[in-house]
Amino acid sequence: MTTDKRAAENLFRPPQPEKASDAEKLQDVRKRLQQRQREQRQDERRQRAITRSTLPAVSS
């Protein structure tokens, strides 16, 4: 019964990086890349908002 419980608990745990590999470094790199992409999207949104607010409205 304890083996079934452990197997079920392992299904819901996030994967642990392997000890003998660079998996932990890779996870850190991916986290930093995601953060950089989020910041870049926010900067692009801000720039578009500034551009929209400074351009004169075109009326037809």
C-alpha cells in the first residue's frame, strides 16, 4: 500500500532535476528566459501605448 501511495504522490510533484546532469542549470536558464520575454512584452506594450497617445488622432 505504501508503494501505491508514493507512486500517486509522485504524479503530482514537479519533476526534480537530475543530480548528475545540467538539468538544474537548464531550468534556471529557462526561468530567466521566460522572465526576460515577459519584461520585453511589457516594454513593447508601454511603447505602443506611448506611441498611441502621442500621435494625433486621424479623423475622416
